[in-house]
Amino acid sequence: MTDCQGDGEGTMSPMELFEKLNAQGEKVRSLKSAKAEKAEIDAAVQLLLKLKVDYKQMTGQDYKAGCPPSENLIVSNNGPAADDCDGEDLVDPWNVSASSTKGVDYDKLIVRFGSSKIDKELLERIEKVSGQRAHHFLRRGIFFSHRDMHQILDAYEKHKSFYLYTGRGPSSEAMHVGHLIPFIFTKWLQDVFDIPLVIQMTDDEKYLWKDLTLEECHRFTVENAKDIIACGFDTLVLTLLNVVKVQKHVTFNQVKGIFGFTDSDCIGKISFPAIQAAPSFSSSFPQIFGGKKDVPCLIPCAIDQDPYFRMTRDVAPRIGLLKPALLHSTFFPALQGAQTKMSASDPNSSIFLTDTPKQIKNKVNKHAFSGGKDTVEEHRKYGGNTEVDVSFLYLTFFLEDDEKLEKIKEDYTSGALLTGELKKILIETLQPMIAQHQERRKQVTDEMVQQFMTPRPLNFKF
């Protein structure tokens, strides 16, 4: 599990953090009393929960209003927070950690974020409208939540097209397998509905948030674009249109409430959400849509990106544009377990798209968290836990055969299949998949990347 400590809180004393918690609690109460917008209240609550996690890690005590920390408190900085992390999951665009070894409680997250669960009725409707069986990411609940997907399907049934928008924030030269999830699914959506796609590469975001040079961010963007092209895409457009419209209609207090920005954050961070919002509007792409403002946008993304688009959906009517619809995915877990997502900065938490077959084998065997028992005898008797076993969780993403996956689950939970055997299945699934990706990537030239990033008309009718 990752450290629940938030950025910037480590320099505070326990009393200063206590006082900040008091102030944030008061802010939440004030927003609720004033009947502020739900997105702003949700963001303020998220920040309050994050501060509580930081406080517990720093002091070893739960925060209680009116009970300040002892002056004699010894502050520990020697490790991660207690495993329960105050019993709350932390999910924002920069931090993800769960209080349970099973990972984030997505049902609770749906309630907290105010989205809608992708239910059987919606799955059946997607299949009916598309004429295709639902992607296994949908069937298995990997994409589990949505905003206004029924409206997208309504429009499509009336022969009104829509477009897709997703993105990538390049923070390293090599992407890992978790980064493939939105692109695999977006490619399926594009093929099934025959619609255009725009991909935003947010190297500017990484420059603002990470200790990287502009040159490094640009290099990472080019290298990541090669991986994206290797997925079969040929469309990427960078845009700045509509940014200032969003900036004009979102206040500093709103972005502070939504994203937890402080007075010490650079103005680049404060203005960035408008940049991520802009591709949600078809008028941002005159070369594709000819200036039309009424082409709906569907955004497949991980649920931690939802705060950006809650803000976008709030501002859209005020600038005379359509709200984007969203499909939210679960998080791809780190090798060490489902309590956090993979990290590009930790090579042992991830299977990278540059890994060799030997590296894949070693990483899975050495680092993949097991749901099996301590001994073969116990495992044969009691079976393994597929809800926490990382090898099985990875297979739910990458093994397309439903019957084979169900048989693996039955065998593992009954004890007939051992952990080592389950890891072997995963290794034999990942090795050819990544090798094939590497072969496709070798065919991608710098000229192809340049074309990929050049705004241009696309062959779609609207």
C-alpha cells in the first residue's frame, strides 16, 4: 500500500495539520449550508478525508474535533500509515489508496462521486445499439460507472454521431500495462461505433506536477505516442480552443475546492483543469467538426479523473456547450496488491511495455501479491482468494475467454490450482501480448508520430 501522506503536509507540525483539518471541516459545513454545487462539496470532502489520513499517519491517532494533539507527541516518519487509512479510500487525480486489501470500494465511490452504475440494462442496450457483444471490460465490471451514457446511445439511435476523448499524461519513457486499459477499450468503442477520437497528451501537466524538465516531458510524450499508435490508433489532436472560456467561468475558489489547490501552488496547476476540459467540446476541433457545437463527447477514463469532468460538466451549460458523458474504469492494481494502482516511478510495481519475457516472469513470480495460503496443504484444503490475488486480477483484464477465466477461478478457490500455477498462466498470457506490442511499436517512425500530432481533417461525417 502506498503512503497516504499527501504532498506538502510533511513539513507541517501536528498542531498545524490539526488546525488545517478544523478549517477544512468548517469549509465542508459552510458549503453544505450554502447548498454549493455537488462537485465542489464532494471535492472538499475528499480533501478532508485526505487530511485525516495525513493526520493519522503523522500522529498515530484519529482526528477528533476539539482534541488537539499532545505537545509531547513524537511524530513518526518511518513508514506508511496504518493499514486501515482511517477506514476511507482516497481517490483523486494524483493519489489512490484503499483501506481494504480488496482495493477501492467502487460502490461507495459511485455514491460519493454521484455517478451511475453500469447495470445489466445498460449493458444490454449497448449491445443492442452497437450490434456487438459488450467488451469484456464492460462484462466484468472493469468499466463500472458512467455519466449520461444513455443520452449518448439515444443520440446514436437517432443517427447522430458522437466522438471519443481520452488522454495520457506521460511521466516516463515506457508505459506499463495498466496504461493500456483506456486505449484498449477506446479502440473497441471507436471500431464498434465508427467515430472519431481525440487523445490529449498532457505533458504540460507532468511538467507542472513532477520534477521534470520540459525536454524530458517532450521526449516522454513522443515515446508514449509511439505506444499509443502501436495500439492501432491514427488520430491525436492537441487543442487550446475553448480553454479561456472555461477559465473565465471557473473561479479560483472553485478549483481550490475541487482539486485541493493551496495558495502556494503555481498558477499553472490552477489553470490546468481548463486545458483538460477543452477537448470535451466539439467546437475545440474545427478541422474535424466544422465549428459544430452540438456533437456529443464520450470520455472513457479511470474514475480518479472524474473531478476534472465534474467541473467540465458544471461549466458546460454556462458557456453554451454540451456536457460530456463518461465511462469510468476501475484501477489497474500494482503487483503488490489492489490497495493502490501501478506507479510508473516504481519498476517493481508494474509490468512495463518494454519488459522482456524474463523480466515479466521474474516480476510476476517475485512481486505479484498472492491470494493463496501459506502452505500447499492449507491451499489444497481451503483454496485461494481471487478477490485479492493479483495474478487473477490481471487475468480479468487480459484473458478474453470468459469460460477459461471462470474455470481458473473455480480451480483456484477450490485449491485445485496452486499460486505458482496461476502465476504461470498470467506469465504465459502477458509475454506474447507484450511481445506483439513491441513488434508493432518497432514499426512506428518519428514521421508517424509527427503526423499523429498534426491537427487535420478526419474522414467522418456529421
